[in-house]
Amino acid sequence: MIVQAIVDGIFTGAIVSLGAIGLSLTLQIMRFANFAHAEFMTIGAYLALAAVGLMGPGAPSLGLSFGWQLLVAACLAAALAGVLSWGLDLVVFRPLRRSGAAPLVLVFAAFGAALILRHVLVLIWGHDSYFYTRELQLGVMIVPGVRVLPDQVFILALAIFLVTLLHLYLTHHRTGIAMRAMAESPSLSQVCGIEVDRVMRTTWIISGFMAAMAGVFSGLTPQLHPELGSNILLSIFTAAIFGGVGSLPGAVLGGLLVGIAENLFLLVADPGYKPAMPFLLLLGVLWLRPQGLLGEKAS
Amino acid sequence: MSELCAQRSCGGQQVLEVQELVAGYVRGLPIVQGAKLRVDAGELVTIIGPNGAGKSTLMKAIAGLVLIESGQVLLRSGSVLGRTPDQIMQAGVGYVPQTGNVFATLTIHENLRIGGYCLGAELAQRLEQAYAMFPALASKRREKARTLSGGQRQMLAIARALMTQPSVLMLDEPSAGLAPMMVQEVFERLRRLTREGVSVLMVEQNAKGALQYSDRAYILVEGRNRLDGPARGLLDDPAVAAAFLGASRRQVHP
């Protein structure tokens, strides 16, 4: 039972991690808590649904419940969500920033934006749940008593791939390094001649892309609904803060730990209490290690 | 000469000229209240003065980081008024702030790459030049800047600011928090830079030490020029020594 819960937790955690990465990046670089972030998970999931509607989910292959078409749909949806995420900055956050708004104003603006985005999705697709595919998947026994779905394994592998790619970008690409520099010190970055607007644009696009990927695969296991993103928002925040804001490995580790903790919690508690788990974790982290597990205190 | 400068840019020997500058963080509450200064090519110029005299603010104003209410800041390429910090940097002003002057969470190599952010193909060559100039950094290029000692950090901050080959390098208290040996090394390093064609403007609390290496100095009090002249003359002036050099020594070693 416990091993199964941990394994399930790792798969949930992979999705939480992808969501937490973008949140952590914007938290550190834009310097406010973007509560609209989780809506890009939902947006990504529904954009992929639209794409799947056009080309179909594809024939199940390699033991997965879908074919290459869904993967293509996910990439298209994520790219579009990245652009929309940047668009939200242009329309909502940038004008506020330019007028010298306090971080708290941006936080409330993000709350408002989240509500609007979610309800636009409801207007288009309604409150019903959707499925990418009606294929039923059977768990595969990997060790006695522990079953995994091939889809889950695929999601984990894809998450690892995306995180590795992002890590290489942040440590080797000029703009990636500039993102980390901005995260540490905006004023020194400016003095060094970093184009702040370009770094911010890249940050929004990457965070929207990652969130949408998380959203598509959250919708795959097993369904899409308008609250898909907002339901997981607290877990994502906990993961980002747990791992240490601004730290990519931290966001990944935080996501996995939150996923595992939530699934272990279900062994001992009524599922109705599940939303309380991230709160408890968050409180614990803020109390014991406010900079997060892998957080770096800039000197 | 000054009339000509006021029109477009500073010319001749000058690389930087500040005229009647009024600047501060909040409009209507200027900290710098009519300061002026000039830096010639190959000069090492120091600004000294008591705490709160506006020395750092003056430097930030030149770098484009605080609000300029009136006055003029001229480079060879023209006025900096209305330009953003990155444009001023690209116009040839290197700036090393007093604190937080390196990216602690980035490696030494990444710090230098960020210093040369706006460079194109010449980046690789400049990186090699920086490592040749600061061999201590070369051996630690993969390490995070926060692992460096105070002196090494200052060297990294200087190397970072030199990546774009500025015509004038500004440093805010480069000796702050350094061991006496390191202070000397930093000053000597800056002196050597001026021989290589980089003009240096620095703010210093360690006035006596800084003046020994400087060509000229300005004494700033309450945002205005109090005295200026050749560094040697100021060092030997008993009135200056009593009012400013003694006081600053007490501030360094409380």
C-alpha cells in the first residue's frame, strides 16, 4: 500500500513539478505571486482538446492510451499557452509594473485574471468533463503489489526530458543565464545591460509552456474540467516554496515531495481532507526552512 | 570649453563631465544638490566626503539608476539624460555598486558572460582577456561567486564591469570590507587600469588610502562640492586632513 502510494505520488508529483517550475520562475523574476499561473494548465489542456478534436487522439500505441497526435496537440497547445501567458503580461501586468504598482496590486490583478480566464473556458466548453481518449488502460504490475499505468510512465519521462532541457537552457543559453541573473538582482542586471523586457518575455513564455504541458497530462489522467488548474494551484505553490523559490531542481524536488505527501496522506485520512495537505506542508516549510529545501539565499 | 561641452558632449581630454547635477530618489527631495565633476582620459578621480553627502547617489545618477532633476551628465557620445542604465552602460560607463556587485548564485564564468551580455562574437575573446587579467578567477570559473573571498569578489565585480571595455569605470567604495592587503591590491589594480586607458571614478570612505593612488579628488558635503584639486595637495592640506581624512579614518575603524 505504502509503496503504491509513493509510486502514485511520484507520477502526480511530475505534473505538480512542471506547474511549479513556471510559478517559481515568475515568482523570482517578476517578483510577485502569479495566482493566474494555474489557469494556463487549464488553458493548455483545453487547447490540446481542441487540437485533438481536429486530428483525433491517435491510435493507442506502445501500450499508451493515445498516439503521436496527442503529443503533437500538447506541443501546439503549450506553445500557444506560452504566447498567451506573455500576452497576459502585456495586457495586465506590464501596464501595472510601468505605473509602479506594488507587488500586492499585481497579486490581486492575477487573481482577477485567473477568474476571467477560467470563466472564458467555461463559456466555450461548459462545466462538463471531457476526455482526450476513451481508451481504458490497465495497470501493469512492476513489482508484486505495485501497478503503474504506461501513460504515467510516459508523463514522468516527458517531465524529466522537459526539465533537463530547461536546465540546459538556464545554464548555457545567454538569455537563460540572464534570467537567473534577473532573479537574483534586477538592478545589477540592468547595469550589466540585460534587456529586461526580453528576459521577462522569455520567462512568461517558458512558464506558460510548462504549465500547459502539466495541464495536458493532468487532463489525460483521467479527465479535463475547468477547475483542473485551480484545484492544483495550492500544491504548485507549496512545491515551489518547498523546493526553494528560483531553484529549478528545488521546484522539481518540491513537486515530487508534494505529490508523494498527498498520496501518503490519503492512506490515513479521508479524501475530503486532501486539499489540507499542501497547506500543512507549506506551514511546516515556512516554519522550519523559509528559503526552501534547495533555496539559495542571495547575499 | 565648458560652454561647448554644455551643448552636446564633453570633448578633448574629458570622458565624463557632470554639471550642476540635482538628483535623488524622490522628486523634490534631491540628495545631490548641484554637484559637478570631470574625469579626464587616463585619470583616477576619487570622491570623498562624510556619510550622507550624496557620493553614492551621484554615482547612481551617472549610471542612470536614480532620478535626475536638473543638470547635465556628459559622455563623449553625448548626454546621458533620458537614457536607461543599459544604454549608459553601452555608451561606455562601467559601474560597480558597493554591495551586491556580483551575482552570488551564478558561477564566475556566468558572471563574466552577463558582464558581456551585449557583446556579440567578441565575447569569447574578452572572456579570455578577463581571465588573463585576473588569473585567480580563471581557476575558479565553474564555482559560484558566493564562494569567493571579499577581495576576489571585488576583482570579479571589476572584471565583470570591464567586459564591455568601458571608457570610464565607476566604483562605489571598492575597498569596503576588505583586508588592508587587499585594499592596496585593489587600488593598485585601478591605477594600472588607468595606464591601460580606462578612466576611473571612485567613491571612497578610506579617503587617505584612496588619495594616495588618485590624480584628483572631489570633496562632497551635503550634495555639493566643498573642495577639489590634485589628490596630493588635498592630502597635504592640514585643514582637509583635520576635517575629512581623520573623520573618515574613524569611520573605517570605529
